[in-house]
Amino acid sequence: MALQTTEEAALLAAGLPLQQHKVVLVIDLVESVRLMAAHEAEVIERWRGFMTYAGEQIGAHQGRLVKSLGDGLLAEFDSAAPALRATQRLQTYFDDSNALLPADRQMHLRAGLNASHLYVGEHDVYGHGVNLAARVAGLAGPGQVVVTAPVRDAIVDGMDGEVEDMGESYLKHWPEPVRTWRVWPTDRVGDGLVRPRRMGAAQEDLRPTIAVIPFDCRAGVPDHLVIGELLADGVITQLSREGQLRVISRLSTTAFRGRQTDLDEIQHHLAASFVLSGSYSVLGDKVVINAELCDARRNDVVWADRLVGPVEDLLQVDSQLIHQLTDASTEALMDATIRRAMVVPVPQLDSNALLLGGIALMHRSTARDLERSRELLEAVTDRHGRVATPWAWMAKWHILNIIQGRSADAPAEFRRAIDIADRALDLEPHSSLALAIKGHVQCHLGVDLDTSRQLLLQATDLNPNDHNAWLYAGFWSTMWGDPADAVRESERALELSPLDPQRFFIEMLVAHAYFASHQLDKAIDMCRRSLKRNRYYLASLRVLMTCLYESGNLEEAREVKDTLLKLQPEITVAKFLSYGTASDSRQRVATAMSALGIR
């Protein structure tokens, strides 16, 4: 600690704080509320051990433990390098015990460091600098240390740690964006600290992660070994085209080829939530594949199956075996994740289950599902407030709440959706999803249509493979633009989302595009596809009813109308028109409703 002057000693003796330049450390326990709710006694015991260790380490690095924050701590140091070294030591405290525990009982820390002039008292420190340290700690993922510019300037890259620029971030209750950096330990730091596995971008990516391990050849015939590589390559290629999953690269998964490796080791090295693996045998011109999808975090088999097909099929660009394997395993993964989201208490759910469950349930038709979706999305935005994706989907939730006729004040809820989409764009200005959803809200409102269209086109330019961007661009063209563009853009969205669990929603919007272009037969077929996947989807029923009415099939149109009224008995033409502005397509639906007896 720095030596005190006589004046400083007198101020301290009088109980008055001194203004000094200090480095402030704030550490907190990730998901502490969930951990305490599920394993209170265990967490408290382990945390008390950590606090004893923290006091020792902070003192050994010329710092002062100011206070415990319940599920965190506040410390101050005279300089940045010792503060960083102490923080890196503290981050390793739970490593050994975590290695013996399942994922839902592991304890991880995140840390923020800031240097500024503070008022330092005997029992506390005060000032904006303390608040900023807490804010930047919120940017850190499990096991990470995030620092502000004054700390970054005071450490030596490569000696004190390896620095990763995070750019500027907008922090809660902070007047301007703050530049921050992640700091990783070097290979060996000072007293022998070994670099931990990095968890950077993946920690902010809320999609489930899947690793496809090259399949094993049972017979071990050298000529047949390449088949395992073909299977893994083909499935990875298919999965990578679908944005719902984060796919571990082929270069990473090949390290486990032919090894008898348990799931814990794969999950540790690749940070994969799910692992697809298996074996195969070649019998003449046929290949017999035994595949297994496991949840690596729980050591559960999610799906297993046996597939048989010609060996030659694996050499085709459009291999049916690889399509079967990819489709079945992906559907099982999504179903398992969404089922957990429906029944497991929110604090016990992984973030990817919260997000996927929220997305899936918002597209269903019951009030219960919609309310559970809101609960899940609110939970994931609470956990990951600096990630744009959950906020973008929350904006979409408000749109669907209006469209499904469950909003008490549609205009106010539309404005709320725009505010949330703007928040997502503040966090990630180049998020194609956030741009597309904001454009989609404005499209429904029918205001500022040129800006709405520009947002959607910007989204498709930023990410030409984002099916949501194409889907909402197609919806804009359906409502306000050229029907030919609507068909082209909507079909592009359908092409890009072969495995999407909300494919019924995509098919419904494609049906709208066909409807707008007066391709009634195609619209009817697409509505039926959508309803086959979700028979209660109101928008698909409305378009199907209208297409049948306009094509002269009045008897079936009335049957669909009766189904619609059973699901939404309170619907009226006026209420339907209040869901959005009076486009040509909406007026056609209203006309059919009126003609078929809905008042």
C-alpha cells in the first residue's frame, strides 16, 4: 500500500475519505441467483472458502479487500499490474472443484477492473470509478476479466496478459460509450498460472453448440475409413447452412477421430453442448450407420438411430443419407432443448434453452405458450443484457402478441417493440436480425415505409444467409411492394431454413406472398404445409380461408372459418383490421371474413 502523508493520516483519523488514484476490482459470481436457489448450502460453503482465499491473494498482491458484496467482492489496488495478477489468480479458485461437478453446479467468476480517482475511506471506496468497474464486470463472461482504458494503458501486452479489444460498449446509466478490453493470461503468468481455455465469442453466442465427431469404421478396413470423414464433412456442411446452431469446425473435431474419449473431455475441449458421433459398417454396396446424439452437459442420449443406404450416395452433392442424418439429429436437438424450456424452472435452464424455448413458444398459438415465451426471453435478457439477439426476439414477441390478438393496446405495443429493437441495435448496430425485426415492426405499422424497406435490405446485405431478413423483406413486399419481389424474397427465406423448428411460420409468410401475387393454388398448398406442422396457427388459417373463398371453394372456406372461430371466438373484422394497417392483402382477408359470416 502507498505511504500516507501526515494530512492523509489526519483525514483518515477523522473518518473522512481521501481522494486517491486507485485500481478498483469488482468480481461477481455468474448466475448466483440460480446457484443459490438450487444448491444454497453448498454455494455458501464454497463461497466462504473463496473469500478467505481472496483476502490472502489480494493482500499478497499489494491490494485491500474492501468488502464482500454477497455474491461478489470489491477490492482496491495502487497499480494495475498487481491488480490484474491477483484477479487472474482468483479466477482459478473454483477450477479444481468445478472439474468434479456437473455443469449446473459449477461456480464461475467474472471480473471488471477500472482505474480512476476515488474517495478512499477506512471501510469503503466511493466514486463513479467504482460504478464503472461494476458495469464492465457485467460485460465479462465466465472466467473472463474485462478492463477499461486506464487499466489497459498501464499493463504490458504479452507480459501482464494478452489483450483483446472489445470496442465501445453502451453501459447502463453511463452517459457515453466505454472502450473495454478482455485480458487473458499469457501461457505462464508470474507465479505459474496457466492460460485457461478461452470462452470469448462463444460465451456471447446463445445458440446450442454441436460437435460432429468423425464416425468410426467398425470393420477397420483401410479402404472404408474415408466414409467416416465423408459423413462428418457432409453433416457439418449441412448444419453450417442453418443459423439455429453453432457448429464446431471440422479442424477441431477431427482431433477426436478414433479416440475412446468421454463426453466430459469433448465438452471441456470444444465447449460443445451436444455431440453427434457413431459408427458404420460397409456390407457390399451398402453402408449401415449407427448414429447417436448426446447432451454432453448431462451425459444423456438425446437421439439414436440406424440408417442404411448405398455407399455411392455419400459421394453425391445432395446425399440423402446425410440429409436424413442431419435432419433427424437437428430435430431431436431442438426438441430436447425446447422440452426442457417448457418444464424446467427458469433459473435452472441454460441460456441457449431459454433463447430457443422463447423463440419456439412465441410462434405457437396458445396464451400459455406465449406467456412462457415472454418469461424465457425476459430471463435471457436479464442474464445477457449486452447481447443483441435476445432483445431482438423480445421485440418480435410483442409483434406476435399483437398479431395473435392478445394485446390490450396494439399501437402502444408496436411502439414498445420498436423501442426494444432500437435497444438491440444500440448493442449491435450491424445485427441483421435486429435490423430485420425493426423493419418488420415498421412494416406492420405502415409508417415510414421507405425506412422500413431500407432496414430490411440492409439486413439482407449484411447477412445474405439470414433467412429472417429475407422473410421479413418478403413480408414487406407482400404488404406494400411488388408481389413478384414478395415471392422471390420469401422463397429465398424458405430455401435458407430447411431445419428451422418454426418452419410453419416461414411457410405461412411464403403463403402470404403467393396470396399477394394471386397464385391461389400455391398459397393454399403452402398454408396446408404450415398447418400440418402447426394446425392451430391463426395466420395460416386466415390466409387459407381467404384463398379458398376467392377460388370459389366456399364449403371448405366455411370449414376453415369455423376452425378459426373455435380458436379465436372473439375475432371480428374490426379487431382483425386493428392488428395493423389496411394493406390490400389485409383488406382481402377482411372481405372474406365478412362474406363467410364473421362480423
